[in-house]
Amino acid sequence: MSGPRWDVDGRNWPNRTTSRFVETPGLKWHVQVAGEGPGVLLLHGTGAATHSWRDVLPLLARNFTVIAPDLPGHGFTTGRPKQGLTLNGMASALTDLLAKLEASPTLIAGHSAGAAMALQLVHLQGRETPVVGFNPALMPFPGLAAKLFPSLAKALFINPFVPRMLAGIARIPGETGRFLGRATGSKIDAQGIAAYEALMSHHRHCGGAMEMMASWDLEALSRLLPKIASPVLLVHSSADKAVPLDSVERAAKLIPDCRLEVLPMLGHLAHEEQPERAADLIGTFLAQKLGLETGVPA
């Protein structure tokens, strides 16, 4: 399927100078690497890419080595993990990427579905790496939706016309920005909206996001949460229209070493609305857990 092109859609990509392309079995990753110091891995959510961390990355890079990939099926990363876009498949693919980069992060931060992936990754690796999850999508949908949504997402994904239709809608002037506001409750800057437009106007990116939603088993993830050995900070927002607060509260109670913080007046893309706050939460949490002298400078 046609996807975003680095020489066209990536010409003005946020933090472009930090970008590189890295090959692992079955995949050619677009990944951004910046800074020096303890490693921090940033994982975006469904339908996004590295631009999601555009303002967080340079702030963290003052004190840390920051690694931010476009996940399989998203952005400028091409190819396919051996196990598909399942949680296990993507966590295994990320393990390959980190090995290729010779990187061993001291903290993993994920947004929405990226938070789920962060927890799956630390469990797969058998490590106690600290995790920060922003607006985390960790729990199954309640009631009948738990049964219907995965089936619906799968049915839509296998219909080749649906990703093309969504990409066509995204090309309508102003529609991407309106959609983000309706779906997330967030107000983000023009650079962020332009990056989402560049991605969502390509049906390969839309199809990858839909396949990921269709492939994930959040019921299995919820059963995994009590086994997470890592210290975890979950950060939610009071105006999030995508993930209900009660689902995050339930997830926080299941994770043995977990603290929940709720940010007022922000939506699902809180880390894009207030990147300084997001970077400070990451840096401070890592400093506390590792005994570092500082988090992120003002």
C-alpha cells in the first residue's frame, strides 16, 4: 500500500536532523536518536509517529540519549514483524531494533497504545525498567464493546477500501485537525496537525493503525499487569475523550508498583499540548528511580 515518503512527506519532519533508517529482520525503521546520557525509549500511540514527541525529544535530549522510532505499520517505517502487528510481535521487533542500536534504555515512555507496548516490552525482556505511560490504553472496552470492537476493527481492516476512504477524508482541508479535536479533546499546534495530515493522507499508514487495533488483545494485557515488575507512572488527563479515567484507575490498581497522576484540562494528546510537563514527569521519575541528581532542566 502507498505510504508516506521521506523525500516528500518528511521534508519538514520535526527533528529531521536526528532521523536515521535502521534495518532489522523484515523491517526498515525510521528512528530518531538524540542526546547523551541514560537511554530513554519513546513509543508513540496508534495512528501517530515520531512527530508525537517533537517537543519532548529535544527537552529530554539535554540529559538523556533519546530513542524514538516509528512503530511498524506507522509513519516512515516499512516492512512487517514476523508475528504481525500484535503486542508480542511489535515488542519482539522493538527488541531487535534496540539490539541493532546497541541500546538498553533505562526508562521507556509510551503514549496510549505505546504505553501498552512499553509494558509488554519490559515483561518480554524480563527487566524492571521504569515505565511512564501517558493516557494509557491498557484495559479492554467495557461490556459488549469488548467483544464487538476487535471484530469490527478486523472487518474494517480487511476491507481494502476503508483505509483508502480514511486517507481521502484526511486530505480534505482542515478535516484532520477537526478530527483530532473531536477524538482526543486536545488542542495541538499547527506543526503537529501538519504531521498528522501528512501521515493520515496515506492509506498504508491508516491501514497499519487499523491492523494494530484489530490485532491487539487487551484482555490478555490486563491479565499481564499484575506480573509487571517495573515501577510504573501512569499519567492521564481529565479531558481525555479517547481513554476513560476509570479504565486507567483500574489498570493502576493491577500493577504492583504504580502511581497515577491526572493532569487537569488536557486531552488525550497531553504530551503534545504540554511537552515541558511531559518531559519533566519523565525526567523526574527516572531521576527518582535511579538516584540521579536531576531530571530535565528548566
